[in-house]
Amino acid sequence: MNVTELNLSDRCEHFSCPERSVSPAVYILLYVCSAAVVLLTVCGNLLVIISVLHFKQLHTPTNMLVLSLAVSDFLVGAFLMPLMLIWTIETCWIYRKGFCTIFWLIGSFLTIMSVYNIALIAVDRYLALSHPFFYMNRVSVRISCIVIVSDWCVVVTYILALVYFTGNFTGSVMCPGECYFTVNEVWSVIDLVVSFIFPLSVIIILYSRVFLIAKKHATAIRELNNHTRPQTQKITSHSMKSERKAAKVLSILVCVFLACLLPYFIYSLLGGVIELQIEIIQNVLIMLCLNSTINPVIYALFYPWFRRCIKLIITLQIFQTDSALISVL
């Protein structure tokens, strides 16, 4: 038995679920708000999934990656977020130990999938801007789908390997009313590199390159405007505006993503050297889950095609003949 297990055993001897100190009205309000957040997450990402799958105009390599991200966010809202919010409101894990194991397995899988989906989007945007001819000729919807399926399979394999080689994942010490798991030091380092340091490095490096390339394009367009006719100037100015808007949406999406995931990985890094506190675990997991809620909101605020798709879906126009061919861009 290692030091961590000894500390956890000592905690179990003295642990008892704290009594709720909130009024019944506040208690009900917390559940209502939690249900609203879960509903927003599930419905928002479901709208993204339906939009990309239904409308043929949205069948592009980039949107396939957006679809993969929406699927992982949808699964977070459907399976992870309800358990997380109930655990937080009740201040105790009210389910059995087996559900705790499933909770952490699903959480680890979906967290890594979200990180790698963002990383794949970074690769996609970098190739589209830095090698446009190669991207147009070689990167297709089929290739994008193969990469996405391979990515999901690799992450599943990694999670299964984590469970198999750590051993104590499914048999970790859990006090009644608490839910956490421990892995050995070697796999803690491996997990940090695989699930955070490597994909985060890819995201930062490639997005930095994307912004530099976008800036060069904007400069070139500006210089071109000085030597073109008014009509051409109008067209190129519109291109500059679209490019700046795309960069803005990209930066917002990445910043929100990093803001939501950084607390989780910081705690994962420090979890072995500081005392485990259930409140901290709950807070960082809530931040992690909220990223899945915010992503569809970002699409709705900044992507006109998504707003048009929502209108068509809500008004049930997607059930009309040839509705998949409706122009939404």
C-alpha cells in the first residue's frame, strides 16, 4: 500500500457526508438550474450535430471535426454532467463504487477527446492557411472522417491501457460518499504528457502560426487595396473582415477551452503533492463540463450558418423534401 492509499484510508475512518445547510427552496433551485444547464448542453450540441449531418453544404473536412467535438460535448452533457452536478449539490457521492469508476472512465475519455478534437481543428486550420492547394486537393470529408474515427479508437485504446496497467484504477480506495481514483506515479506522468502537454503544445504552436499567417494575408490584402479599383477594394475589404472575424472566433473558442481545462490539469499535476479535497475536485470538474455548454453558444453567437440551421430545425423544415440541399452559408 502506497502513501496515497494510506492517506485515503485515514480519511475514510473519519469521513461522513456533511449535512445540507441550505433551505429546501434553494435546494430545489439548484436542481432546476442544474437541469437547465444539462438541457442547454445536450440540446445545443445536438443542434450542431443535426446541422452538420443534415445539410450537405456543411459537409466539409473542418465541419466534420466540429461534429466530432459536438459529439464529445453532447456525451459530456448526457452522461457526465448530471452525475457531476448531483454529486456537487448533495455534497456526497450517492451512487455505488461501480458508478464512480464508470464516471471517471467516461470523464477521462471525453476530456482527452475534447483536447484532441481541438488539436485536430488546429491542424486543419493550419493546413488550410499554410498549404491551401494541398488542403484542397488532398484533404477531403472522407479523409477527415477516417482521422476522426482513428482518433476516437486511439483514445479508447489509451483509456483501456490506463485501466489495465494501473490496476488500482478500478480498485482505488473510495470512502463512503466520496468518489475519486488514484494512479501510480509513472502513469500520472504519462497521462499528463499524452492528455495535456502534447496536444496543448500542438494547439498553441499551430494557432500561433495561424494568426501569423492570417496577419500576413491581411497585410497583403491591405496593400492590394491601394492599387485596385473601388469594386475590387470592396471585395478585398470584405475578405479582410471575414478573415479577422474567423480569427476572432478561433481565439475565443481556444481561450474558453483553455480556461475551462487548465484548472483540471493543474489539479491533476498537483494532486499527488497536496491533500485531496473533494470540493476542489468538484469545482474543476464543473469548469471542465461547462466548456461543453459554452461551445454551442459560441457557434450561435458568431456563426450565421448555425443560427440559420437552428431556425430550420426548430421550424421542422428539415423534414421537407430536399431540405438537405437548402443553402445555409
